[in-house]
Amino acid sequence: MTEVLALLIFPGGIALLLAALLYEWINRKLAARLQNRVGPRWFQPLADLVKLLAKEEIIPQGAQPVLFDLLPIVSLAAVTTAALYTPLFGLAPAGSFPGDLIVAVYLLSVLSLCTSLAGLITDDRYALVGGLRVLTQLFSYEAPFLLALLLPALVAGSWQISVIAAYTSEHTWLLLTQPVGFVVAVIGLMGKLELPPFDAPEAHTEIVAGSLTEYSGRGLALFRLSRNVVLIVGLTLIAALYLGGVANPLLFFAKTLLLLVGVTIAQMLFARLRIDQTVGLWWRFGVLLALGQWLLTLLGKAVA
Amino acid sequence: MTAPTKQFTIPIGPQHPALKEPGFFEFTVEGETVVGATVRLGYAHRGIEKATESRTWVQNLYLLERICGICSHIHALAYALGVEKLAGVTVPPRAQAIRELTAELERIHSHLLWLGVAAHEAGFDTLFMYSWRDRETVMDIFEQFSGSRVHHSVNTLGGVKFDLTPELSDAIHQGLDYLDERARYYLDLVQNDPMLSGRTRNIGVMTEADAARLGVVGPTARASGVLRDLRVEAPYSAYVNFPVQAVVETAGDLHARFVVRVRELLESIRVIRLLLDGLPTGDLQARMPRKIPAGETISRVEAPRGELFYFIKSAGGDMPERIKVRTPTLCNLASVLELSRGRQLADIPMLLVGVDPCFSCNDRMVTICRVESGERVDFTWDQLRRKESIP
Amino acid sequence: MLTRVWEHTLGEVVQWARVNSPWALHFNSGSCNGCDIELLATLTPRYDVERLGVKLQGSPRQADLLVVTGAVTRQAKDRLLRIYAQMPEPRFVMALGSCALSKGIFHDCYNVVGPVDVFIPVDVYVPGCPPRPEAIIAGMVALLGKLQAAPAAEAQT
Amino acid sequence: MTTLEFARMLLLRWQNAFSTPEANRLDVHIAPAEVQPAVSALLAGHWGYLAGITGLDGSDALEVLYHFASGAVIVTLRISLPRTGARVASICHLIPAANVFEREISEMLGVTFRGAPDTARLFLPDDWPEGVYPLLKDAVLPEDPHDRTD
């Protein structure tokens, strides 16, 4: 019974979705404040979500109707599953097994894959270009992001999130010993979420709304929700792995918030990168930096 | 999707987020690289040139102001200067100075607006918000001056309608102090911000020879090292007594177009300060006849986007015989199509916005120009190059 | 009984969401730019319509509110109809500026075929040449007020 | 030699008449057949750029005015054409940017530009009636079907 509750209401399920909306609001509000604006009201993401859910869903001509409906559902399901393995709100994850870190990271990528496919199954040209850009970007940030998240696993000597989290809370913050890995992980998360400056896949001024151009109601709502869940799961993972574990729920919440603030400020500072610049950045610097940090860590382990 | 060729076409407009105005562009792309471009305007074609023939000389002033909401004063100014020339009326010096002042304020408003839109195209919304926030300073001045934020109607035939009170002068000084500081900040930003430079440097390079030959005007030409500024070359209104210095950059890329426009902000601020301090005294208006003597005249002024060309013909009645307007965008648009080939799709909005196209201005005259590698060719680089070989 | 209460509550919630999240799409059907820049100005720091939940969307599919500026020209007419058709229900239209309301100063121009409301139904009119950003916001608030006043069941359709 | 005198010298061979309506302006009346050589002469002298082409409907003839500008100086090549079936050689192969201006005139006044690379409909709407040239003084323009002014 308690397990079902934990899955459906807290910390998974409803609480997760509400928290996702809260994080979106913080992100938008802070962005607005940094731009000298007042910004949205606290319930804005909820209103957007409910409105989209109640809106007419148009399946455009030329689109695969089954896939068109299914993709948003799959992506939301995948990312909420990923949430099961992460210590949401600093609490013990609902599910845990050796190697769950890799599973979680790959479940998060399902969002990108679904978004891309959503663009590719329609006839819309903006959506096609958007879908291709999502894929291109996925291939550029995925490797360094993965490397950066696996670094703590290397240090802790386990592929299980709860074990690594326990390790990091007992030792010095990995942020201090592995700063490069931390930076790559945060920037990788921004790439995953298509936040500026990595928002080329949905660049309004070039390709309207990217791969989601043809989505109007429920599908768009679910995709937006999935992205917010990825935001929260990603922040949780990074905080757990790099910012000293999950010892105290309140403190942990503060840590993820701090990360969110950092991400928002970074997203306000930069102009959008062209897709070729994004790829170049990741493969020229991201991968090398992450690999360099790996080598150093391995060397350190060998010496010690 | 399964087109037999690798090419497909991305339409931009007439409703597209990159264009706040209607225009219709088609870019043929291979992957992310643009191989062809066409444009079709006419969505904002209202037929103003014809309409001028059934309105009196004074009524036309208000019609022509509404050719464009961004450079409304400069359209009215070009028209008024032309009609005054035909009528042989000399405008009092104070009115001329106020006209120049309004034109320069409008330039600040237009360039700040452009900076914001260009930043928005580059996905740099923070800069968009900042520059539009600062633009409100100019809008406030306009409102205090004329009562309207957009269509100021400062001009009348024979002079200006509104006087510059000492209070207003103080308010403008105050606003300028703020804008001066902001403009310096933007100059630093467009020159030194690495991410923005990454999107602007070496993009859409137009050499001095290209610029001269394509007949581009305004900041687009000046960013390529071509000194084409009517305020300097052929001073009109009060520009004789309160001269401006032309801002010229030589790089010819998008970055240079950013720098030229921001430096022009500083130059406009400098001239407005001089104008405020040395404003001549006297009347605001000269008497204009209701009927304008028969004749033809050409009136050219430097709009924020470049040379604005009016041809005015009077048959001696109380309505014009013919008014022909050639806007700067028309001269510059062809260059975008030329320069877009071989570029990344992501650079296209930046390129477009680099010349600051104004389709409302263009509405009376519309074009399709195709630059395509394929068979549907209007004129291509090669043809342009051939023109160069003509002795 | 229970289903009716449930339906009523659901209707109220949906209506609340709709009133609080109007996403706008801007179409220029032949305007002089004046209204367009004032509309854009409402997004910027001084006016900031994100306070009301208004967001400018790029795709007609994702918009609730179509903002049309300018008298409708012959060439833009079909585009206007097409964009309106692409919008999902429920959709609303705002005619912005004198030209969109009555063709304004371009009333006798040969390429202007009419104000917006002869082609598509208009929910709110904002007069002015151009309307100030405050007027545009007032127009949006008026529209949202109209929505709020509508019975919940109607909002659900 | 001033810019104006230089232009006068370049165009001496093609002109029928010179006139100077205002300071800094030179109007050069030429025969329609001599547009291309005259433009070539200006180009050969590297004189200015094409600032625009104006079409006028005089009462008995159409006029096409090619405005070239160099600094403050404007040189206008003027040709006169019959009101119906007007034809003149295109200068697009000399100045590609002229295409835009020529198309405007051909749609607005019904002048045919021989040798123009593209003569498709330009800026009037797709459903505009054939043979109606709005800037002709006697043009019968289509009615607005939605006029509510009465």
C-alpha cells in the first residue's frame, strides 16, 4: 500500500508533477526578473498545462496518427520511470538496483528521441528540421553528459545511484574534486532541456516551434510536462552526485534550487548557438574535458 | 520528406516568428545549408502611391507618415521637404532644427528597436528586453513632445507643429544621459561578447566593391566601408548647421552592421545635445500656398535604414500629380538574397535582420528575386560578377 | 448527480486555465508596423504581459488568441483565413488598430479589401493609430473578462 | 571638373536635350532605343549608382525616369513611351538590382521591358485582373467587395 502511494502520490506521481511545474515557474520567473520584467504568476505553468489539456488536438494531414498520439505519452512515461531511480526531494528512491544510474540516464534520453520522432512523422517542414536538430544535438551532448554523470560512479565504485549518493554525502563534495565533470554535467543538462543557448532545435525565429510545431493540445502539454520532469530529475541527479549527497531533504531541496538558479542565469547570458556551433562545442571541448577528468580520476585511483 | 532530391524548401513568412511583418521568403536548403532564396512581398501592399493622387497636399502628409510606423517622421520629412522645394517656401531655422532633432530621436528609437529584434533573432532575448526597455525612454520623449508614441506628426508643410519647451529640453537631456550610458554599454557588448560575436562575425560578408555595385544604402553600406550618408553628402534641413559625422566600418559582416548602428546611436545623441543647446529662435512655420506650382522635384533624406527617395510631381493643383517613393529596404533586400547562398539556415534571420528590412515601407513596390542554383534564376552571383567585368 | 458536480467543477477549472493562459499569435495583414511594434512592446519590461500569462507563440497550432494588425490586403486575405483555420478551438481574435477595425486611413486604397471582421469573427477590438501598449493590455483584459463571464459549460465546448 | 560636368560629358553622345531643373540635378532626354548605351556609358565612367526608376503617366505619353545618384548629384535619364504597348529594353543585365524597379513599372503602368530575366507577376495580388495597371490615370480599379462606407 505504501509503495503504491509512493509511486502515485509522493514522492513519485502527483508530487513529482507538481514539483515539475514549480521548477518551471521558478525558471520562468527568475528569467523574467533577470530581464527586468515582472514575470508569470505562481500558478502560470499549471494554467498552461490545464489549458493545453483541454484544447482541441489537431492531427495534421500526413502525420502518423497513432505515433502522433503515442509519442508524448511514451516520453512522459519514460521520464517518470527515470524519476523512480533518483532520490527525489532527498528521499530514498522508490526503486533501486545495481546499475540504475545508466538506466535512468537513458530513460531521460527517451524524451529527446520522442521529440525528434514527433517532428519526423509529420509533413511539416519546420518540424522536420526541428526533429533533425534534436537528433543532431542529442548525439553531441549525450556522450559527454553520460561521461560526466558516470564520473561519480567511478569515484564511488558503484553504478547504483543510492550507493553513490551515500558515498558522496560522506566524502568531500565531488564539485570540489571533480569540477570539470560538474560543469559538463550541468551544461549537458541544459543541452538536454534545449535551454538557451542550446535552443536551436526549437528556435522560434528560424523554425517556429521546432519538432513540436504541429502539436496543439494534449500532446504539447505532455511534452512540456516531460521536459519539466527531466529538469527536476536532472537537477536531482547532479545534486545527489556532485553536491554532497542527499543527507537532509530540506538542504537537498535548497541545493537543487541553487542549481536551478545557476542554470537560469547561464541561460540568460548567452545568444543562441547555431547547431553546428553546438556540435563543435561538445565534441571539441565537452568530450575532451570529460575524458580528461576521467583520466585524472583513474590515475588518482591507481596511485592511491 | 522523401523528396527525390536532398533539397527541400523552408518557407519563411508571411506569418513567421522571425518576421514581425509580412513578406514571403523561400529558402531552399540542403541539410542546414541554404542553396537558394526567393522573396515575394506584397502582403502589405496597400496602394499608397495611387491613393496620394486623390488626396490634397496636406492630407498626403498623414497618409505618407503611415507608410511605416517605425520611420514615420522621416517619410513625412522627405515629403515636406520636396513640397516646400516645389512651392519655393523657406522653412524657418527653428523648425528645421526641430525636424533634425526629431529625425535623430527617431533614429535612436529605430536602431534600438533593431538591436532588440536582431538580438531576438539570435536567440538572445535578454538583450532584446534590455534594448526595448531603453527604447521606452525615447518613446516617452516623443509622447511628451507630440502626444503620440509612434506617428508623431511633428511635420507640417512649411514647418513643424510643436515647439520645444525648456521643460521638454531638460527631459530630453535627462533621457539622453541615460541613453548615452546604455549605448556605450551596448557598444561594448556587441564588440566583445563572445557568444554574440560567434553569431555575427564573418557572417554575410559584403565587400566594399559588392556594396557599391549592389547599390545598398544606409548602415548596410556603411558597414562595408561605403560612405553613403545623405546627411553628410547632401545635407538637408538643419544638417548644414548641425552636421553629423558618418560612421563607417570596413569589415562588411553582420558584426560591422551591429557596430555601425550602435555607434550611430552615440553620434545621434551627440548631435541632439548640440541641437538642444543651440536651437535657433524664431517662427515654427512658414506660410504655404494651398496649390503647389507645377513642377517636379526629387527629395532624398537619410532614413534610419538608408536613403529614402521621393519623386514628387505637381500639375499645379491642390493634389499631387504623382508621388513615387523608393525606400531603403528595396535597395538592400537584393543583397540578402545574394548573401544567403551557402549560409547556414540559422544565419538567415540574422542576415535578413542585418539590413533591417521594412516591408511596410516597401509595400507600394514589390519584388520577387530569385537566387537559386537551379533553373529558376533571376540573377545570380555569376551574373553580378559579369557585370563587374563590364569596363 | 456526482457526474454533474464533477463536470461542473471540471468546466470551472478549464475555464480558469483558459482565462489565465492566453497564448497569442501575431499576424500582420497589411499594417504599417506601428501596431506591430506596440504589440511587441507589450512583451517588454515596462508592460510585460507575461504577468497575465500571455505568451507570443510562433505556431498557429499552439495559439489561443490571434492578434491581427492592419487592414486586410488582397494578398494577405487567404493567409489570414488559413492561419485562422489552423488554430485549434477554442480560439479568439483581436483586431488591433484603426486599420484592422475599419481600414482606417487606407479606406480607399485599391489593394485593401476590408477590415478584419468581414473575414473572421472578431472577439475584441482595440482602436487607435496605433493603440498604446496600455490599450492593448486593456483589450486583452477585456477579452479575458468576457471569457470569465461566460458560463462554464460554454467554455468547455 | 565637377561630378555634374563629368556626367554631362559621359552622356553627351546619347542626349537629345539637357536640362537642369534644380541645382545638383541633370535631366537627360534620350530616345528609348538608347537607354542601354547611355546606362553603359555611366557605368563605364563608374558614375554613381541606380537610385530608382520612376514611371509617370503624362496625359499623352508614359515617361520612364532612370535616376542615378552620386553624392548630392542626381542624373535622370528620361524616355518617353506611347501609352499603349510601351516597350523598352531592360537594363537588368547591366544592373541586376534594376529588376525590382522595372517590375514595378511594368505592373503599375504596363510597360514591357524587353529582355528582362523574369516578367512574372510581382507585387500585385495573385488574383489581380489582367490588363489593369493601377497607376494609369484612367485605370478602372476593381471594387472592394466588402466596402461598408455607404
